[in-house]
Amino acid sequence: MEIIVNGIKTNYQVFGEGQPFLILHGWGSNSERWIEVAEQISNLSAQAGKGFKVIVPDLPGFGKSDALLIPWDTNKYINWIDQFIKDLNLKNFYILGHSFGGALASKIAVKHAQDVKKLFLVSAAVVRKKTTKKSFFARIAKVVKIFNFLPYYGIFRKAVYKFIIRKSDYTYVEGIMKKTYLNVIAEDVSFQLPFIKVPVVIIWGDKDEFTPVDDAYLVKDKIKDSKLVVIPGASHDLNRKQPEVLAEKVAENL
């Protein structure tokens, strides 16, 4: 399905009928990668007598939605989500955010506290801690940039990120999305977590290689009365590697 939101052609998918359940995907992802989870949440909830209409948009700059014309930051994405919610007339809705989408969903839960029934944070990238290791990698990135005049610089840069810096989406973004990515990771959303007053379920894999499980416990401490579900052996991409388990954990907590 398509809709124009703030002038941006937006692709989104819908599964099932009933109370709205909005899923916000992570960085570099799209609605296609959430089909299995969305279908199972809809089916499992229907079997339990709780009908849900699961809605998964491609965030601007991802999937089949329009590319960005200028770099965005988290607040621009929030403004876009605000309008998407308004255009689809979503009220009393549930929301799930994965990774980068978790940061967005947490801010939406604060801003739309009267409309959000429950928030699911899945491997949410809401903690942006400055560490010695990150500072070291930042210095490496600056050094690498000095050699941008060399032939095959692109290959050299990707090799450095792949084999030295590794756990970064920065390697795979180009142009406007590169600046957008830097804008996004510059914001630590964790300070807003205590202001979330809606019911919260935190779902995390104990083998998460991008957002360590320690972050899950920090999030739980910051959000009063939140519930933490840790999935043994699960990594960051729960939606792709363990969609059935993720859908079951969501359905159990609806």
C-alpha cells in the first residue's frame, strides 16, 4: 500500500484486522523483513481472541518509500511518524520498535502517551554511550578519510570498517543517508526513558552483537514497571533469525 506523508511517498504493509499495532523497523531494514513477524503477531492474537491490525511502514530513505532529499535527524523522523499516525487515524495503538526503530518508538510513546496502549522495545538502540573503544574507532575513521584521494579508496574504506571497526552500519550507507546516520547515532535517547508512562515490554537477545544485553537491563531500570524478556541464544536480528520466537513473546504480552 502507498500513502503520501509530508510529501513523501510511503510504502507500508498491513496484516490482519482489529486494534492497530505499528512496527517501526531498524536502520537499513524495511517492511519486507518484518512480514513473518507481522503475520504471526496477527494470527496469534486472533487465535487468542484479540484481533490486531499490524502496520509496517518503510521509513523514509528505506525500502520502497521515497529517498531523502536532505539529511534527517531523529526529530524529523518523529515528525514524519506523527503525520503517518494522523493520516492513518491510529488511536489506542500498540507500537513496536526494533533497533533504530526502538529509539523512535520510545519517543513516540512519550509524545503520544494518551494514544499508545503498550510499547515493545526490541533490541532498541536507545543508549549511545561514549566509550574509549568508540573514540578509538572514531579516530580510525578520521584517519581513513585522509586517504580519500587514493584509487580504490571505497574498497579500502569498506575493508577497514569490515575488519577493524566491524559493528557499524556506516560502511553501507552513502550520500545523504551517511549524514542522516551520523545525526541519528549522535542522539542518546536513554534520558527520555523515565518519562515513558505507558506499559513497556523489553525484548532482547542475550547474544546481541550490536545493542548488548546490558543495555536491556539499563532500559528496564530507567522505565518504571517495565517487563524484560531475554531470549537465550538470540542475536540482534530477531525478526529475521527467530521470527517465531519474537512473535510468540509479543503475543504473550499483548
